[in-house]
Amino acid sequence: MASERDVKKAQKGDKKAFVRIVKDAEEVLYKVANSILQNDEDCADAIQEAILKAYSSITTLRDVRIFKTWMVRIVINCSYEILRKNKKIIPMQEWMEPASPDDRSTFEVKDALKSLEEDLRVPVTLYYLEEWNVREIAEAMEIPEGTVKSRLSRARHKLSQYLGSETERSVQNGRKS
């Protein structure tokens, strides 16, 4: 997790500290960008643009404790900006038949996540894959906590329909809202 000390150093112009705090956030930034864009090249563009924006405006960050949330918000905005510029339908990737049952279940979950609308993929990614709480997601997405909860509920319902009733129980029991 990005240390508050490194964020403060980065705010004072320490480039190495900025690199450290961005490296600490890079995995979640990719997951969020990918949940919106579903294209590695566009994800790279969104993340690169977000890093540039963060670097040029890090001095405006008032609370160093929320650096990662702040970065996620920037990546979300950059990702949506790329979508608007591209104005394209994101095609589903063609997948080869998985080799093992474990690969098959991973494939099915990835495919199910891709079937969700954008506004549902981001909260699901942050909540289940990154283990953020509802408040953190609401702050990052700049929406009310109730909206996050309803989107997670809708997503669970859609995922259970997509994956079948056996999966519904494990999805609902996986984490508490």
C-alpha cells in the first residue's frame, strides 16, 4: 500500500516516490481500466494518461491517505474518455476451448464479468477482486453508497443468471454487501 510518506514526498516533487506509489497502485488501475475498456491497448492508454494527470496535479490531493482512491477515479475518467473518443462497440474476444476444468471455470467467470454492463463491472471488480468496501467504491466512482450496493446486487443477480443457480449461492455467499 502506498505510504503516506511517499505521497507527501511526491507532492514535493520527489519523482522516485511518485514512481513507487504508482507502482503500488498499478494492478488495481489495470483491473479497473480493463473492466471498462476490455482492451489491453486502450487500458494502457488510459493508465498512461491517468499517471500523467496524477503527476501534474498531485499537489492538489488534500488527503494523502486516499491516493489510491484518487488514482482510481482518474483512471475511471480516462477510461470513459477513451470510450467516448472511440465510440465503438467492444467485441467479445474469441476464446479457445480451455484445457482443464479449472481453466474452464476461470473462463466462465471472465466471460460472465464481460457480460455485465460497464456500470456494474467496475464495482464488482473493486469489491470482489480488489476487496474494497462499499464506501471506498462510492468515493472512487463519485456515487452514493446506496448506488454501489444496488449495482452490486444487480450484478450478483445477472452473474447468477449467467452462470447458473449453483454459482448464485457461491456469489451471494462470497462477500457481504
